[in-house]
Amino acid sequence: MLKGSIVAIVTPFCNDGSVNYKKLGELLEFHIANKTDGIVILGTTGEASTLSDVECDEIVKYSVRKVNKRIPLIVGSGSNCTQTAISLSKKYEAMGADMLLVITPYYNRTNNKGMLNHFTSIANSVNIPIILYNVPGRTGCSIDVNVVKQLALHKNIVGIKEASGNISYVAKVARYISDKFALYSGNDDMIVPLLSLGGIGVISVWANIMPQTVHNMVFDYLDGKLENALKNQLNFIDLIDALFYETNPIPVKHAMNYLGYNVGPLRLPLDNMDENNYKKLVKEIELVKGDLK
């Protein structure tokens, strides 16, 4: 089972709006060198919904070659169309993805039977592990706990990225954790709470700028150093909040550019931060700048 800090990596763009593959390569190497345990590409933070099919394919091909199995590479292959998600999942598996991250079928807002059959159909179509992605704040739907219970038994479904922010829901889902089904936090401000319920890691936006800290925090908790883990969660809670002042990945891209990563602009419909929010973000970065690692 994949444990630790899994970064939901940004997609860097050139000033003309094209994908900056040179910078993407630098970011991949940065995370491998700084204890990141896994990398998600084509996720929400990667602005996947603004990328063309050709760009998605090229990003996967490039990332697979660059990472070269040094750490697991997880590719977002979800869609609100089951057949599209199956096609993408099979394609990315063939390209060399180690795992897939599959979001709930947004906008359609299916019933429980449809949700079960959607994920089961995708999982049946591939031979690599799948992590479910539950983020009702974005999709308008959530995976019912009883559906999670059934999906957790599928041989290809190995975990859930839980980003509802509902700790009661998390506790109910946690009953189905096993040595074949893991719980990952999808909220950086709730990493330790989810670990306390049996989680083994986080799929993190925060890790884009503090990969070693997020890695250390997760493993401190898993190794029984609970006070160290809690200290990091609480010490950086204001920075984490600042990274979500506006829709992700708007703030984290601004933070990275401020810190010199030069990941370029956002793609419409995402646009630059409100000036006051940006100033508050910079203030939080400066307060912890000496700890950024």
C-alpha cells in the first residue's frame, strides 16, 4: 500500500499558455529528491479540465519517462461519462501509469446503483490499482458509505481520497479500511485527523511547496511520533488555509511563482487571485518561509 505524501502536482505553463515540459521535469525531480512518496498528474491541481486530449497524453508520456518508476505515478482518469473514463484509464495504463485516480461522475449526480456500476466498470477495465476520489464540494455528489463498502472489495480498487471535509463520513468509511483498501486525506487541513481514523497518507496541494514537511508529518504519525505530527499540522494551518483562499490551484500557483518556482500562469476560466487575497497569502508564506522544505 502506498503510504505518505502524494503530491497533486501543478501543471506548469509557459507565458504563451503552452505546457512547460522543461519545468514539469524540474518539478518531478524536485519531488523525488524531497521525499514525496507519490505524484498525481492530471488532477484538479494540475488543471486537467483545461488540458486538451493531446496535452494530457503528452504529459502522461513525459511524466512516465521522467519518473521512470522511481516513485509511483498516479494519473487522473476520471470523467462523468463512464465510457470515457474507461477509455482514459486503459490508455494511461498502456502508457505506463502505476495507479489511477478516478473522481465521482460530476454533474450527472447518479444514484447509488449508478455510482457502484460506474466505478466497478472502470476497475474491471484495467489491471492497475485505482484510488476513488470523493470531493462533493466540486462534483455535487458523494459516494454513499454502503457503495464504498462494496467498492472496497474490488481487487483493483485500493483506496479512497476523501475530500468531503465531513469527519463523520470519514469515520464511517474508515470501517472498511483493510490491508487492501486505504484511506487518504484529500484535505491538507485534516491530515492528522484522517490519520487518526486509520488513514495512511494524503494527496496534497500543500506538498507542492513543502514536500519534506508533509512527508515527515505523515510518517511521524505512522511511526508513533504523534506530537511531532500534530505540531506540524497546527503550525502550518494558517498557510494551508491561505492555499485555499480561492479555488485550487489558483493560490498554490501564485505561491509557487512567489517562491521562484516559475510555474507560469493559470488557464481560463481560472484567473489571477484577488489582490487582497494575494497579499494575505504572501504574508502567510513570509511567516513560515524559513521552514519551507
